[in-house]
Amino acid sequence: MLTALDFTPVPKEELAFRGQIRSFLQEALADYPYHQRARSWMGSSAEFSRKLGAQGWLGLTVPKEFGGAGKGFFSRFILAEELLASGAPVASHWIADRQSAPLLLRYGTDAQRRQYIPKICRGESFFCIGMSESNSGSDLASIRTRAVLNDQGWLLNGSKIWTTNAHQCDYMIALVRTSGEAADRQQGLSQVLIDLTLPGVTRKPIVDLAGDAHFSEVFFDNVQLAADALIGVEGQGWDQVTAELAFERSGPERIYSSMALLDCWVNALREQHVSDSATQALVGGLVAEMAVLRGLSLAVTKKLVDGESPAIEASVVKDFGTDFEQKVIRQVSAWLGSNPDFVVSGDLLKALGYLEQMGVTFSLRGGTREILRGIIARGLGLR
Amino acid sequence: MLTALDFTPVPKEELAFRGQIRSFLQEALADYPYHQRARSWMGSSAEFSRKLGAQGWLGLTVPKEFGGAGKGFFSRFILAEELLASGAPVASHWIADRQSAPLLLRYGTDAQRRQYIPKICRGESFFCIGMSESNSGSDLASIRTRAVLNDQGWLLNGSKIWTTNAHQCDYMIALVRTSGEAADRQQGLSQVLIDLTLPGVTRKPIVDLAGDAHFSEVFFDNVQLAADALIGVEGQGWDQVTAELAFERSGPERIYSSMALLDCWVNALREQHVSDSATQALVGGLVAEMAVLRGLSLAVTKKLVDGESPAIEASVVKDFGTDFEQKVIRQVSAWLGSNPDFVVSGDLLKALGYLEQMGVTFSLRGGTREILRGIIARGLGLR
Amino acid sequence: MQDSFFDSTEKLLSEVSSPALIRKIEHGGDTTAMWSSLEASGFGDALVPESAGGAGLTLSDIGSVLFSIGRHAVPLPFAHTLLARAWLNDAGLALPKGAVTFAPFQVDKSGDGVTARAVSFGKTTDWVLAQKNEDVWLLPVAEASVATSGGYGSVDADLRWPTEVGKRSLIGRWSVDQFQPLLALSMAALIAGVSDRVYEMTLAYANQRVQFGKPIGKFQALQQQISEMAEQVFGARMAVQMACQSNSWRPLPALAAMAKAQTSQAVARVSSTAHAVHGAIGVTAEYDLQLYTRRLNEWARLGGGYGYWAHKLGASVLQCDRSVLDYVRLDLFGEPV
Amino acid sequence: MQDSFFDSTEKLLSEVSSPALIRKIEHGGDTTAMWSSLEASGFGDALVPESAGGAGLTLSDIGSVLFSIGRHAVPLPFAHTLLARAWLNDAGLALPKGAVTFAPFQVDKSGDGVTARAVSFGKTTDWVLAQKNEDVWLLPVAEASVATSGGYGSVDADLRWPTEVGKRSLIGRWSVDQFQPLLALSMAALIAGVSDRVYEMTLAYANQRVQFGKPIGKFQALQQQISEMAEQVFGARMAVQMACQSNSWRPLPALAAMAKAQTSQAVARVSSTAHAVHGAIGVTAEYDLQLYTRRLNEWARLGGGYGYWAHKLGASVLQCDRSVLDYVRLDLFGEPV
């Protein structure tokens, strides 16, 4: 049963790492405007990702034998926190680094690990994850894309939608049906690794309401995969994905998506010497909540260090964190509405405009609020 | 299908009535403190109710032939608004006046009407409504109190709980099972009128968290009712109750429960010349919402005047209004928390203390928020 | 608000301000054709007296027109123009050709000209009625330097005029805050209208989209959210109907404040529920929802948001000595003492 | 916070501060027996150095004790007393016998004595440590006139002392705001504790109570609310654990501010969800829930609520020039630059 999380500080010996990252970022992100930083982990730059790889900061927790840095989860927390809080354009490598490499380490064969992970760590292979389909939405168990075993391996047909960054990735790890029918729900689903340059793969970027293309729709028309495209055990894809979500939901990416806006606004208040209590209270309220979220996120990190699988705890942090990220946007917007004569920079207004529009996705990506709260309710024994 | 409500002002010819009520209340409620006014329609005084009756203000919409004033729904709105906004102790007659008399008018026999309604209009008969049972809560269809037809009429066994004011009433109109089993749900329920002085009736007031006893538990042990105790049609009780709820949910009682606190707080702000924008915004935000709610409530009143049965519209006003009533409490409390050095009267703190504790019932009485929103969702065609 | 003006405006705007045309204008497309069609509706001079060639209608007559303009998220300041023309006529000034918006905030007169920042419809208007203290200008956008002041798709702008244009465009001195209530009223009507549109789309989608084997509108959690959304949308509409109660073209300042506060506070819930129900499809450029929720978010803060207008209203409540009910009855509903 | 101190405190308080005993004290019952039992726990001098006869523990050692005191809604200022004794000892003063509460707000020195209004636990404390500007008093409640300052069941009070008691009780002058962070920290711990209790009761009730044929915890709308409640309760507890990070008895002012703000803002949701789940039974005098939600509501505003402490914290954020993350890391988590 889900219980409360205990405070754990960042271990002393891990603290020094932050300085290195920060020096790197100060140079790499000089003059990077707030409205770009506001893209947070949706902003992508293959060049930036490769620079990080050159620093040894991709695959931070991956063992050295697979090209990683062999560091612990607290180092990973610190790195993620610095990247996210500075709004670095991490989208190119983010999924490969945070989800695909751990997944391959856990469920991949030794050959698969040696083939893919070192390239992930060098920033040479970018991955995406194929989950939703055009008629499935949050209902992942209703997946209809199918891989059928044939003499050359697996023959893949179907499509995936809302795949983050697929049009700029090298590989997709997709959840597909390998046996049974749609009515079997979670049964008969498997994870397969797809080289997106294969014949029969078509990628169509989806332009979003902010004019960016963070997502793609990907079509598979008789795509022939090799037999070793299967990741883990046939038919166990659902369980594997569920375990994977614990990684995806646990990190500080669920706290810092609106940091660029918050920092930009706080700086504007400082520059123009705003010091009424109501404004101070808005700032302080957000900072208090952010501090608590950081505490909760560190506690989840500690559970990872201890070898637990804190999937439900991670859902708590994500749901609570998403609320915070959206609250930052609402409150900065409301503050501007309360102070219509206050002049702010175009950079701030653009950052706000971006986040007002995209902020609604914070409670969709990685599970809607209803889904997450359902997971929490199950953890509490309510269902 | 439920659609938006249109603005309707109070008709000009109805406006003068308010002055009479106000003069009466100014005298009747002189020196009545805010923390008593905060009881709103939970405060009771049989004497006050009889005084109102003497003014001809009970049974305002009841035809004159049954002892009423034969006025319209807008007059009734104005009277209710004045009584509620001033926090007059109306509980003794409130249900008889607003629900029981209309119900008897609609479903009663002529004999029943002549027997009960004139006494309601004189403030001589107080009524309560028996709905919930100790294991039914919001699930009214699971009622198990049963009236069995015998040669003298109906033999009643069972109990009712959370009956407003039963220990101070003369009669109860109860929803009970007259045929079928619990599994039949809404089928086989009927409304019966019970003289609470009959042998076999036991009333047990329920003391609440504020030390008051607004509710009772009422036990029926072989209570023999006459044959004419049945109201309306046997087995149609559920439909009759549903129609009744439209009356119960439509009035300004769902807007003004926290008015005593709001007025008391606004006066304290004026006296101490508080004029920062944040406080002004709190006050203005509440006033804006209250004005809109009044507009919505008047629109529902217009529908009653036009002979419609605006049950769903009334649910909108109730749910929205409850939110407002609770918001007033939260915001005054929060404002005091933001200004810990601000000295307020004991009267205000007691009014606040009362409402902080009892305010949670605002979203229980007359249907929980979940129930009301379910009704609205059905009205919108979602279920 | 379902009257014949509403019906005809709806009919017109569903063609004139279609999603495809809104997209074009968001991307800098020419506004001339849309403006001509709007003018052709005949509502442009609705609030101008008949003696001055207008229709001589009152604000309460055309509340439904303003609401409909919001429903179609018209990307030009048509609602503003109706009020601006009435104001200009009232001030004894000639009516300029084209669209007029208001700039009662963030206006600065400096050595080298006039600046108006974060002007609503600044990119698609022809004229800006601006006020700073007691100075009032009617400024031609054709002679301004224009910079987008909002996020992607915004039609708001920072505008700057050179000294000589500023001088020539100064039309006189009036008591302060001439345009604040006018802007508040127009924005409130637009918000109520676009909220209604967003609600309509959300309800339809909830009934149509199937997940986990049933329409998503059957899930209790979404039903609860949509019901609350309906309350907010009905409330916003009621606020605007009340604010349009006027025997002249001019809104009562307290009512305009009430309406802008109430509609602006509704936006967060309306917008978030709409997107929660629509899920990922709702944030794609292709799907129309975003054209309307984008405006919702911007309009909630433009021209003063909830906090500003609630503070204005609250100040007037605290300045009088009436009970809260009497303030509402007398000052907002216009009932007698 | 599940440590041996917590376990022993829980065991003690479930007897010493049982619902029946809380009810008695709310109705003016004698507090002597309860206080003796609390003292007997040995935690009364937990924060006083060993050299002065105490246990010499740090705040972080006894965070779980304060939390447990909240869980049992102890109607005496036991948490306050732990901190007050440490402060008094630090100030070189003798420790008075009995319970001590803080009055850093609404204290007035006038011609005829000292007044302290809306004092938390004013009806059940023996002493009040009060401050106004730089004056600090240790005031005996036995010599005060006492008037309830809250709603039904409240143990808060307005207190007034005659001139000569005021004079004799003035213990010196200190820099301002000595007690604000101490009161904030104790109240925050109490709120987090009682929130946890209310959450525990709510979860149990949701699993047990059947309506419409199934446990109410199976309804999606309630599941969603309870999940959110859990987040808030976990967050409040985390805030207090963080605020108790200290190598001495004294909390960091910024952390105390953070904790009081965060716990206070959680109260509305925790309390409303608890009552929504419990329904009518939850508001009866007989049922225990109300003993705990009553405290939640009062404690959220006593000693400064969300707005006050958020403003204190925000002022310190705005005064520095760090990024928000660095403020959090350095000033709240104590990490190095």
C-alpha cells in the first residue's frame, strides 16, 4: 500500500557534480531566451545532445561496460534538474537516455544492449516510444498495431500517434500486439524495437497549437523487422511498459516545465521593485510548493537507489507536480491580469503565451490526471 | 436538454414588497448578532415563524382559499432573499412553507389540502421531510422503511435520519416503501404524511459539530397511520420527490448561507479602512459571483412563473451557489490568515468558526456535489 | 441572447470568421476582406444614434451580437469598434474608416512618440483609441511600428508611433479611464462567447469520443468536470447579459467590472476542462479547439484580468455603506432602495 | 517519521488525548491530568540542553513527536511548549511549570494592561510568551481574564492582563519576531499531523461505507478526490520534515514560513474531501472526525495563514538575486552554492 514519502537530502558526495553541469550549461546556453527555455524538455537540438554525450552525461546511470557513466540515481536527478531548470533543449536524447536505455538494460538481450546502448550514450542514437494509437488515447490496452512472426522475423503493420519526436529519431520502441485480439486487452502485447529508416515506415510530424512539431504520427506498412526486434518476453509488453512508466514519471521533469516562466517573472518583479504583499505571497506560495515537490521527488529517487520500483509514488509526484507546473502558468497570467499597467518584456509574454497554450498537455503526457489518480487510488487500496 | 439561462430582472410591480419585509425584519431582528445570523435557514424560532405567519408571509404562493397569500414566485423570491440575507431564524416553518405546502397542493387530496395547508400558513403546523435512512445516505432508492396497508390504514415501521428539525415539527412527509423490495429501487416507494405525536414515534435529536441539533433521527415502531396518510399515488413517491426537489433546489437559500459572515467581514474592513488592492479584489470577486448567481436564480424563478419545472437548472444554481457559499467562508478565513495582526470582533470569529464547521454540509444537504453534477450531466445528455 | 440579431450574426460569422480564415489572419493574412464583410453586416454603427447615421441601438439590444462575435473568435476588434464608434460620436468626433481598438493601459508618451503595449487586436486593427492620464489619442496603425506581443497565433501587439504622428493624433483631454470600462465590457462579451463555443465543442466531443469501450462522457470524473464547466459558461453568459443592461450605448462601470472579473475567472476551468476532455487532439494545429482556447487565455488577462476588475468592484463595495445584498441589488441590478 | 519516538508518542497520545478526553477539554474540562501525562512522556524538555536538565535533542530528532501531537489533536499547547522551553532556556530564563503558548500577533500594551487576542490554546495553556515590537512578556493565564475567541469547541482565547501583571511579566527586550517562526513551525507540524489523521479516517471510511451497492471508494469521483487529498497530506508531511531540518532546537525562519504556508494551503482540500467522503455522519458531535477537522480549519489561519507566510517567504525570494531553483536548493535545502 502507498504510504507517505520521507525526506532525504541529496547525499553530500553527490553535490559537487552540479558545479560541472552548471559551468557547461552557462556556456552552452548563453543568450538562450526564456521563451525558448520555456519549451523545457520539448525543445530539441541534436547538437546540444551530442555535446552532452561528449561530456559523458548521457546514460549517466548506465554501467560503464555499455558506454555509460555508471553513476547513481542522485547524480541523474541532479543532471536532470539542472537541464530542466535551465530549459536546455534535451528532447533529442531525453527518451533514449531516460527510458529506452534503462529498458534495454533491464529487458534487452546482451546483444541488444551492446548494439544500441553505447550509441545512446554517445548521442548518436535517438529513440522514441510508440504507445498511443489514433483510436486508443489513454486506453493503451486497446492497441491494434500488430507484429506477426514470419520466417524473417516480425512483420509490422499499423500506426502510432503522439509519438514524441519520432520524426527526428532513429529508433522507436513500440508496444504492439503480437498475439490475441483487441478484446484480450493487456494480454498479447509486446515491445518491439523499430529502425525508423526501414522500408514501409512513414513519419508525419504533427504541428501543435504553438506551431511546433513535438509529436509525430508513424505508419507501418508491411515493415519487416528482424527476429531480434523483440524486447523482453513476447506477450509481456504491458508489464514491461508499466515498469518503464515508473522511470518516466519519477523525475524532476514533472516539476520544472514552467521554470523558465517563473524565473523570468521573478526577475521582472525584482527589476521593477515590486514588493506588495500579494505579489510576495504569490511568489512564496509557488516556491513553497516547489520545495515540497523537490522533497517528494528526492524521496522517490531514494527509493530507486534502494532498488524499489516506486511507480505509484512517482504518480503522486507527477500528478502533484503537474498541478504545480500549471499553477505557475495560471498565476503568472493572473498576476499580469491584476496589473495591466505593468510592462513586461516580449520574452516573458512569449514564454507565457507558449506555456498557456502548451501547459494543457502537461496533464496529458505520460497519463492524464484521471489515469494517474486512478493509479494512486489503486495504490491506496480503493480499487 | 439543459441550456443557458437568460437574464430576467425582478418585475417592477414586485419591487415594493421588499420594503415591507425589511421594516418588519429590522424590528424583529434588532440586535440579533452575526454569529446567530450565520445559522441562516438552520436557525429556528417558532415565535418568529408565527410572527411571519401573522404578516401573511407563510404560504405566500398558496391560493387564498387555502389560507395563503396567492402571490407569485417573484414575491416568494424577494421574501426568501430578505429572510436569508438577514439570517432570520426561519427553520421552524421553512420546509412546511417551501416544500410541504406546494407538495400538498400538487399531490394532496382536497381534504388533505384543507386539513394541513391553512395551519402551515398560520405558522401552526411545522413539517419535516423524511428521506435518508441510516444505511442509505445519498442513495434514496435503497429506502427500507415500510408502510403496509391494513384495515385501519398504513402500518409504519422503520426509521429516518438526518431529518431537518424533526424534533420540533408536528408532521413529517416521508418517502417509504409501500410495495416491492429494496431490490426494486425506485419502484414501490410512496409519500406518507405522519403525525409525529402518534404512538410509536420516537424522535432523537442529533447534536452536530457546532453543538446545535438541526437534525433528528426518527424511529417508527408499529405506527398506525390512517388510510388518508398517503400523499399522491401509491408507488409514485419517487417521481413526486424528484419534482419536489426542483422547488427545494431553486431558491436563494443556495446563495446566501454565508451572507452574515460576508457582511460582518465587509463591515470590519470598512471600519478599519482596509483598502489594499488584494483585499478589494477578494471582496469584488465575491460580489461579482454573487451577482451572477442572483441572476441565475432569478432566471430559474422566471421558469417557475412560466409554469416550467426547472429541476436541472435549479441544480446548476445550487451547485454553483454552494461553491460560492463555501468560497466566502474559505476566503474570509484565508484573509484573516493573511492578516494575523488584524483584530476582529468575537462575533465575526464565532460566525466564521460556525461556518467553517457547518459549511461542509452545504454541499451535502439537498444532494451532494457528485449527485448534483450527475443530474446536470444527465441534463446535458452525457448519461 | 437567442434573438434575431444573434441568429443573423451567427449566420454571418460562421462564414466570415471560419476557422480557416482565422488561421490565415493569425499568420499575418490580410484583414481587408473580413473587415468588409463585418461592415456589411450593418452592425458596425449599431450603437451610433440614428441622427448620426447609425442604428441607434442600446447596449442591451446588441449584447447577443457581441456574444456571437466572441463565439466565432473574430480576429479583428469588431466588438471594440462598435463601442469605440459610439464613444467617438459622443465626443463629437468624426468616425474613422476601419477597425478601432482601445488602449487604456501601458500607454506612454515619451520624447520620441507614443507607445502602446500589449494592445488587444493590435495587429489587426486600423486605429487605436489610447489614453494616458487625461490625454486621448486616436492613432493610425498604418503609421505605427508593430511588434507581436503575445505567443504563437496572437493578434496582440506592441505599437509605437513617431512624435509627429503622436502629436497629430491627440484628439483632446478627457477625464481618466474613458476606455477601461468599454474595453472590459467588450472583452467580457468575447470571453463569454468563446467560452460558450468551447463548451459546445467539448460536450459534442465527450459524447462522440470512445475510450475504454464507451463514450468518454460516460466517465464520472469527466461528467463532473463538464457539469462544472457548464456552470461557469452559463455564469459568464449571465454576467455579460447583466453588464449589457443599459438604456444607452454605454455600460455601467461597475457592471463592466463585474463582467470582466467573472468571465476572466471562469477561463481557467473552461480551458482546462476543454483540453482535458479533448486530450491530445485538442492541441494540434489542425483541430479547431485551440483557435478558441488561445483567445480565452489571452482575453482573460488583456484589458485587466480578474484581479484588476475584482479590485475595482471591491473598492466600490468598500467605499459605500450598504449591505452586500443591497450593493448587488442597487448598484448592479439597478433596483430601487 | 516512523521512528521510535513516533511510536512511543503515538502509544501515549492515543490514550492521553483520546476523543473522549478532547471533548471534555473542549467543553472546559480540567487540563491538569492531561498535562501531567504529557509531561510524564519526558518529551517536555526534549529540546532543552542536557546541561540544563533536558534531553538535548535537535528539532530534526523530534519532528515525528510534533507530528504525532498533531495526529491526536492534543488540545494543549504541548508542541509549542517544547519550543518555548528551548527559547526560554536559550534566553537564560527559568522554565515555568506548565504549558506555554506563543502570542506573536495581536498583542497590545495599553494603559491598563496587556491584551493578547486569538491566542492559540489560550484556554488551555498556563503561560503565554507574547511579543509586541521588542517587548517580550511571559504572562500567567491564571491571572488573565479569558474569553473564547473561536467557534464551538475552540480552545483559543482572547486574554487580558491587568497592568501590574503586565509589568511584572515583562521579561525583557528582544529583536522583533522571536516567536513567529516558532509558532509557525509548531502549527505546521500540528496541521500535517492532524491532516494525516483525517486522511487515515477518510480512507478507511471510503473502503467501508456502502452506497448504491458498492463501497463509496469505488466511485471514480471520490477516488479522484481522495488521491488528491493523499498528495496534499504527503506534501504537508514532507514540508514539516523539511522544516524540522536543523542541527539545533531552532527552525530556520524560511523553512518555518514554507511549512506553515504549505500545510495551511492544504487544509481546505483535506477538510472538504474528508467531509465529502463522510457525508452527514461526519458532522455529528458523536463522530470523531469533527474533532480533527475543526482543528484543521482553525490552525490554518492561526499564527498566520497561507497568505501571511507565503508573503514572508516570497519577500525573501524577491530580495535575493538567485534563480528560483537556487533559492530552493540553498535557502531551503541547505545545499552549497
